[in-house]
Amino acid sequence: MASPDTSLDPKRGNPVSPAAADEEVTAGHVEQLASADMSDYWWYAVRQAHVEGELRRTKGDRLDAYLDFGCGTGGVMHALVGTFAPDRALGLDGTRGAVEIGASRGLDVRYADFRQPLELPFAPSAVTCLDVLEHLEDPVLALRHLREASAPDVVLVATVPAMPSLHSAWDDACGHHRRYTRELLLEHLALGGWRADRVRHAFSYCVPPAWWQRTVVKQVQEMEFPPVSPLMNRLLTWAGAFERTIGSPFPFGTSLLATARPA
């Protein structure tokens, strides 16, 4: 694990002053989430399979009290509630437009300022935090508040974009303060009161085209989730399933997946 760094560097993700705006992502990002996260888009399907696998490994086939921390427009929460039928489920997000869409889907989704202590109606025993930490100026503070509000036996499943070498204008457009290394993710979890028991890369097969596009072609797509043909969607989904089956063995990938418990 990397030693704590006290420098004020938002790209590395160390604690900085609270953001002036109270919205974590842009309106365009919210619109794309709303159109993509309820579909069978390959990236969502692969990530969802990883998350469900980790929840089953750590919590079994049924959840007690579930929280989606940074739920966006509710796509992941909707799917996990349908799969695990938790006794209680809640979604929190720092973007009001996303919360409105999630609520319109009939989900218990609420706005929360992650810079402040969380006031929850129950102490969650299972938490997902999927591609959220990179949007926060102070992810350590948010993780600490999450730990304080959770049950003692809570399991946290988190994903973040990986490989800072791939950082580009695309990340800036999406509102990413950083891309993570394994060491930085471990550091942030530890400083936030969490002990990671499993961290691995995912989407290793996306690294070559991402590197080519961002370092050779030097162009990035304007859309976060560019459309693909049905055939390509199936191939990319299959590649993700194969990677997950063999245990995501490669020390690289465009995402990092972590499972953590209270320290």
C-alpha cells in the first residue's frame, strides 16, 4: 500500500477544499446514464456481472439492507434489487437531476451531499459504489462518512476508472478528478476506514484500443457510451464474460474492482 500523501493534488485524489458546486456530474452525463444504464449495453452488462459476482461471493444470494452510494439514475440499483430482493434498499446521489430520474422509476433514491455525514434510515450491510469516487474532490471524506453510517458487517463493492496514463479530455468531459492506480485506491479506502480484501483490474481488453485512440490518434469520443453495432455489443460482452471467468488475471485494465470491509 502506498503511504498517505498529504499534497493537495486533485488528479491524485488527495483531500482538497470542498467543491463550489453541489452537483457531481454534468447534465449531459446524466442524460447518457438515463439512456444507457437500463439497456444491455456491453460495458454495463460486464460491470454488472462483476458486481453481482462479488456480492454473491461475500453476501450470498440475498441481501438484507442495501445501499447504492452514488446511484446515478438508478439503473444498477434497479437491477440489483430485482436480483437480490433486499429487505431494504436505498440509493443516494449528489446530482439532483439523476435523483429525479431514479425516483421516477419508482426507486427510493435521495439526494445527498457526500461531503457531509450521511443520515440514513438504516445501516446498510451491502454497499455498491460504482464509478463514483473519481467524481469526488475528496473521496476519502466520502468513504469515511459511508463507513460511519454502515453496519459493522458491511461489504463494499467499488469500481473506479484505472490507469492514469489513459487520462484524457474524455475524463475531463465526464467530470473525473482522477484515474486510479491500485495503490491509490487502496490508500483511499484505508484512509476512509476500509480494508480491501480483493482488488483487481477489469476490461483489460479495452486497454489497447483506448491507448491507441488517446496516444496515437489523439482523439476521444464525445459520448461517454458510444453506440456499437449489435454484433460488436455481443462480442464485447462475451470478452468481458471470458475475462471474468478466468479471474481477471491481468495487471492492467481500464477499471479497478474492489471489495472491502470495515478496517
